[in-house]
Amino acid sequence: MRIVVALGGNALLQRGQVPDAEAQVQNIRVAARTLAPLTDEHEVVITHGNGPQVGVLAMESAADPRLTRSYPFDALGAMTQGLIGYWILQAMGNERPYRQFASILNQTLVLVDDPAFQHPTKFVGEVYAEAEARAMADRQGWQIAQDGDGWRRVVPSPRPREIIETKLIDHLLDESIIVVCAGGGGVPVVRTETGDLRGVEAVIDKDLSAALLASRLKADRLLVLTDVENVMEGFGTDHARPIAHTTPSELRELDLPAGSMGPKVDAVCRFVENGGRSVAAAIGNLAEARALLHGEQGTYVTAD
């Protein structure tokens, strides 16, 4: 089968861990031992998040006195694709030294008139007191919003429309090469009036990008791997229960947290709805990746 694996943030950092490089490398080694067996039998694409890592780079850039403006988010996203791609590439290669792996720096096309650009909602970076946040916004050209008791930078989160390097990824898979790509959803770009690509200040949902890529590659499975066992019906209530086998229409009836499980469910629904009866998706624990593939664990999603 052709499989797209979307690694959740826990593959890089456990909850509460400081984002030191050593801890992330160790976590990726554990993830690689789980994913490596999939590559023995299947064509595999590995995507990943970059939230904490891009946050660290954004803070460093904003604090650098040599810069008149901090680096834009498309550039920071490209940096983290290279960094995390290197870690995954090395860990997977150590597990399967006889296989070929490639880490691709790729761009994700969004629409220049996407409503998200007018209403940025994605919180990034550190929490500031209001006065400091406003000073940072004036100095750096940021947009800010209140987040709880503090203030943070906000950036748009437009919907991904195309993965620019899809044909290259498809070619590598045909050559039996395992591909690491779409890190952090891919570097956000728009197409100008002249047809050129240009980076934009945005953060793309990584799971939606993984679903889009899986559809374009005509993948058989999309695995969204996280640190929970199942999608829960009645989440946060006394009547919560795990969902084992379901369909997009049933999942879309659930009231799910917008900042965590909601985007994952939306991603698997989009993939299954676009793929027809021959495809399936699963959401579940990273450690159960092989069982998720066959619907033996996690939440398994097939066509209505």
C-alpha cells in the first residue's frame, strides 16, 4: 500500500518537555523504531509538525539585535523542515540502513484571498504582557491578540490547496524511496499575478496538508499518529467513549476541540471523502502504527 503518516507533536516532544535538541532526537529514534516496519512492505511518506521548533526560531530571530525585522514565518518553516527532516532521515536510516530515504523541502500553495489572511487566529511564540506585546508588534510588524491572561502573536492559517512538489514525491515513491516532507504543513506560498511563487506569513495545519498530499498521491491509507488511543465521543464528559470504526458523516456530527482533535478529524474526513471506497484513515497512538493500518486499534475511518 501507499501510506501517508502524519506524525503528531509527541513524536518530537512529550508533553511538558523542554524543546532541547537531545530530547527531540531521542523521541524521534523511538518513533523511527515504530515506523520502520511499515517501510518493509509499503510505500511510505512521513509528514510532521514543527510548532515548538518554529517557536524557538521565531523567538531567537525576534531577539536578535542585528536584525531590523525578524525572519518571516515562511523562512522559519523552511528552516524547521530541514532540521526535523534531518533528524527523521537519520533515525529512519539507522533503523533500515538498506533502504533509501529522502527529506524534501516543500512548498504548500494557499490562496492569496483566503479569508484567514484578514482574520489571523493562529497563536505562535511566547506569551507577553500587553504593553510588551504591543511594543513587539510595533517593532516587528506583528499582529497580536489576547490569549488567556497574556498576549501573543497571531498569524493566518489558510487552507492548503496544493503541495507544489507532489510530482517529485510521487516519483521518489515509484523508485522505492521513503519520503519525509510537508513539515509543519509545508512552507506557505501564494502565486502572484505573474505566476511566480512568493512566501507568506502564515502557518498551515499540518494534518490538512497531510490529507491533501495523501489525496494527490492516491494513497491507500492516511495515519494520523498522536499520543491518544482513539477519538472520543462525548469528550470531556462522564459519558465519553472511544470510537473504533466510523465514517466521515458520523465524525462530523461530533463536537470536538478546535485546537487539538478537531483538525485531525477534519483531515481524515477530507481524505476518505475524496478517495472513495478503497481508502481508509486512522487516528491513534504512535506506538500502534501497524495495528492502526488494518483497523485493529485506534479510530478507523472508511467511506460512508
